[in-house]
Amino acid sequence: MEAPEHRLPSGTAGLVAPPVGSGADKVDVKRLAQTLWRQKWLILGIMALLWLPAVLLINAMTPVYSASSVLVIDPQPNRVINIPSVAEPMGIYLDTVNTEVETLRSRDLARRVVETLSLGQEPEYAAADGKPGLSTALLDGGRALLTDVAEMLPEPLAGLLTPPPRPAAGAANGAEAEIARLTDAFQKNLHISPGVQSRAIRISVDAKDPQLAARAANAVASTYIAMQVEAKRNATLKASEWLQSRIDDLREDMTATGQATIDAMRPGSGMMKGRDAPLVNEAMSALNAQLTEARSAHANALARLRQLQTVKPANPESMAGADIGGDPLIAALRQRQAGLSAQLAELRAQYGERHPALVRPTAELRDLNATLATEVDRVVRGLRDEVEQQFAKVQDLTRRLEELRNEAYSTLQADVKLRELQRQADASDDNYRRAVTRLKETQVLQALQMMPDVRIVSAAAVPNGPVGPGKTVLAALAALVCGAVATGLALVRTMSQRGVYSSHQVEALLGQPAVGVVPLLGRRRKSDPDGREEKAGGDFAEAVWRLCARLHLVRTGAAAATAKGGEVIMLTSSVAGEGKTTLAVAMAAFLADAGRRVVVVDCDTRRPTVHRLLGDGRPPKGLIDLLGGDATLDQVLAIDERRRVAVIAAGRPNDRPQTLLGSQAMLSLLVELSERYDVVVLDTPPVLSVSDALILAPLADRVIYVVRWARTASSLANAGIKQVRQVGGRIGGAVLSMVNAREHANLEYGTRPPSGRSYRLRRIA
């Protein structure tokens, strides 16, 4: 059966065992709070132990003051003259602000501030005394040990283990180390923070002296501005020196490529200028025009020649469209030819072809055609000469044009070179003029005071009060930390407990029914006027009564004991000191008070204690004597008149009681006692200490296993129960003994038992 979920108990000091059962993986916040509340005094004690030294240390802290100055990036300062600066002003960008912030955090700036303020003379920056610390001594000891070990090893290993020699600290190195130390210390106290969506930068310095904090913040701002002005001045000076060194080179370059050299090479290279273009180009243009005209004249003459070559002087129609070139003689002859032709046509029409009147005009016309043919031949010869002349002219012009083309190509190459030289000359001249102008500007800038790109809008003032350390906050934080540490220690101590704390754990861890929870029985003291021990005794009596009742309920049936014989109940435990003897005597007394016949047998022959609780002294004879045959049952039986309980003491000591306890005599004794008495209570030694209880366990009707509350580990109890089962013992349940009633009530029910008058048993006479 699954163990029910239960609440965890605390120990005698308010400790709680780890959860078991089905609720082991759940976190019960309420139970955790109750656990911490039960351990409040332990937690408060640890807190006080840790917190008081922390408070003393916090109170001993020196107050820290903070002073702040504010810079604003202003990249457009007022200029006296409009001369561009060598160092360009910073732009208004986010990366510009971040860059200047990193510049303010730089080590170089911090070093300058340290030297400016002479921070080495300030008490809070003063160097510690020259005595070596514990770490230095340990390092020196380690170096010496390595050196000694290396001397005992061979050469290769010795070289690996030998530490390098420590460098000698000279005066210069010492001063540099001191400056580096002061710079590191100052950088820890320097805080640079850019403004949110602005060009402002806040400079804050923490110091124990408020005057020093203000001076340091202002010194950082002033040093930063001085560094910026110095950077601009250095840039201007370097630019001026560079320009001065370049002036002579630029002057020589300008002279070498000057305009005079270019003008001197023009006549020799043929690059003489005309009205609108170079001479070669103008000549080519004129020659092209002449060539075009010559080609046109040649073509016209050639066309006229070909046309006249097809003319027949005797045919007037062929002469009609011919271009005679405006010759007046040919024109007159053609006119005379036309008149004679018309006259002949008229005569033929009047007289016919054979009339004598036609002879003379026909002869005239024939002579006229011969003359006209002669003149046409003359014109043709003239045109032929003209064609030849025009062709020769075209050839000559073409040749001359080709020569000019070649000359123009050479001239073009010279012009390209000339233009290149011209550009170089112009560039050299321009560079020289620019360099001279810029040199004069930089010389003017050197004479002027450089204007920084930032300005101070708020100088640091001496702070009125400290900003830290916040002693109240630190004390509260220390209290929280100490409380957490104390709570953790209490929980660790709780989780380290491995005892059994509740009836739920008895069932979950031991697998046995919890038949009783018996509180711790204290002794009555004279200093107890309010009867607390009496109340505790009443609680103990009530718990024993409850245990007896549960033991009777476990039995099946309601028949009287005499009908079946008495019942043998054995009480045992894992180790000594778990209260089983007190519980056995109390059970016997309460059962006897209820009218039952009860006998208690002290089977713990090694450490007998039953006779101390039920008698005034140790009886002369007991169990060992009875089992050894040296006494009878009636001789060893003793009656406690007050409690009406029969007792058999342990008897004389014996080296090997296991032999007697496992003998037939012991079995016969138990049978006889069960016939005489209703209940036989056997008080046995611990199971894990000796084997006596394991020998007697099979002889008992029931074994009641006693587990001391918050002391007996569950592993020990499980081991004891397992051994009892292995020998055939019938375990009737487990009893938690010596229980803190208040703590157990918190465990079982989650609340403390109600205050007020409690029920008490009557006093046993």
C-alpha cells in the first residue's frame, strides 16, 4: 500500500528529516515555513553572529564623495577669420559622442590628470608601506622551493622548473610603476557617462575628500580640452612644416613644366596657330576645297567631252542638246546651218529634189557642215586638254592633301603631348599656388589660439554630502545575506538528519505499522513548581495506555486471555538507549493496573535494568540461574507490590547467555509463564548489538520494535527489523519512544498542541 503523504517533523533542535512517500517530490511551502519557524532561534543566532561583524565593518567604511562636470560637443565654434582648420571639427553623430567618451576614459588622459593633481601626495592615493604581504611571501617561498627542486634534477628538467629571475626594480621602473598604480586607482574612481540623445558628456570622480573630487572632475575636463587643443596645434604645425618642405619642390616642378617651355617648342614642332586653328589644319581645309572644285571641274569637262564626241555636225538634231561651251563661231555656224536647212526644205517643197535652184544652197550647206565639223573638232580637242589638265590638278591636289594629312597626324601627336604638358604645367602652377596659400593660412592659424570642439557647461562643485557607501542599504543587504546563509545552514543541518520523526515515517521508511508514540519521560525536580514534569508524566501514561489499547486491538477476537493462554510480547530495538526497558516496565504496570496478570522477564543479561525500575536491589537469583538449573521458577519470581507486576530479573552474569536463551529450558519457561499470566513481557538487548534478541524473537507471539525518535537512523532500524524477520520473528509494529511531544505535534498535525488544561491519568498507587 502506498504510504500516505505526510508532513515532516523537526528534531530535538527543530530539525526536519527529508520527505518520503508519494509527496517526496513536492514542495510544501507551508511545511517549509513551519520548519524555518521552528528553527527561528538557530537562524537568528547565526544571523546575529554573521551580521554584527558586517555592521561593524560597514560603519568603519570611509564615506565617498562624488563631483561631476559636464561637457558639450560644439563642432561649430565662432571663427575670428574664415580659414579652414587643419584638423576637421568633429561631426554631430552618435559614434562621435562614444568616441569622445572613450577618449575621456583613456589611460593617457588619466595619467596626465594624475601628474597634474600630484595624486601621489593625496592620503587616499598614497602607496602602502614597503612591507611584503602574505601573497608576496608565499610567492617567494614557492620560487625558492622550485629552485631547490630544480637543483636536484638533471639539466633538461632543471631548466624547465627553474623560475625566471625576478627583474631588478630600478629607480625609473619604480617611478613608472608608481605612476601606473596611481593611474589604475584613478581610473577606478573616474566615471564617464554620455547623455541620452544629447551631445553632453558627464564626468564624475569619486573621492574620500570632497575638495579632491571637485578638483579631479574639473581637471579631467580641462585636461581633455587641453589635449584636444594640443592635438589641433600639433596637426597644424606638422602641416605647416610639410608645406614648407614641399614649396621648393613645387616651384621647381612648375618651372620645369612652365608655359615658356611649351611656347618655345611650338615653332619647331609646326604647331603654329592660324586664325581659327593650327596652320596645317587651315591648309588642309583650303586644299580640300580646291580638290573638290578640281574634281567637279574635271567631271564637268569629261561630261562635255563625251557629249561632243557623239555630235555629228551634219545633223542639226544631234547638235541641239550639245554643250558647245558658248563658242560664238559655232553658234553662228549653227544659226547659218539652220537657215540653209530651212531654205532647202522650202525649195524642195516648191521645186522638188532635182530643181537647179537647189544646187547652190546645197553646196553652201555642205561647206557650212564641213566648217562646223572642223570647229567642233577644235572644241573637242580643247575639252580633251581641259580634262587632262583637270585630272592632273586633281592628282596634284590629292598628293598634296595626303602630305598634309601625314603632317597633321604628326602635328596631332605633338598637340596631344603639348596638351599633356600644358595640363602638367597648369597642375604644377595650381599646386604651387595652393601650397603657398595654405602655408600662409597655417602660419596664421599658428598665431591664433586654437578653439576646441567642446566646451564646459557645468564645472564641478564641492559636494555637500557623501554618495556612498549607503550604510543603511549595505546593512540591510548584509542582513539579507546573513539571513540567507543562516537559513541555508539550518536547512542543510535539517537535511543531514537521518532519524525517524513521525508515525508516517515509520510506515514509509520501515514498512511497519506505528502502534504507538511514547513521549520522553522526565524526572520530577524540586525546581518545578508548576508541575511540568507531572504533565509530561501524564502524557507518557496516556501514550502507554494508547499503546496497550492498540496492542489489544491488533489481536483477533475478543476472547479472554485465559482461554488461549497468555501472550508473549518481546520488546527490542536496534541499539542501546532507545527506552525499551522503561516502555516494557510501563506497559506491564499499566496492564497490571487494568487487572491483567503480567510478568516482566529481563532477558538483557549483559546490562540488566528491570530490577532497578521494579525493585530496590538486584535479586540473588534470576533468569540465568533458572535456565541453568540453579533455581526454580518460584525462587526467581518477584512481585512488585506497588505495581502488582511479577518480575524475573536477569540473574547472575554469564559469558555465553545465547546458549541458555536458545535452550529448551527457555521455551518451557515461556510456556509455563504463558499459562500462569495473561501477558509475558520480554525485555531483550538491541538486535544489532548482540544476538540474544534474534534467538528469542521466534519464541514470542509478537515483537514490538522500539525506535528512538529523532535519534535512530532509519537504516539501522531497517537492518534490525530485517534480521528479526529473517529469524522468524513476528513483528507486531514499531513504537516511537522518547518523543518530544510539542515537536511531534507539529509534525503530525501541522500545528502546536492547544494550550490549556490537559487530560491526565490518575496516579498509579
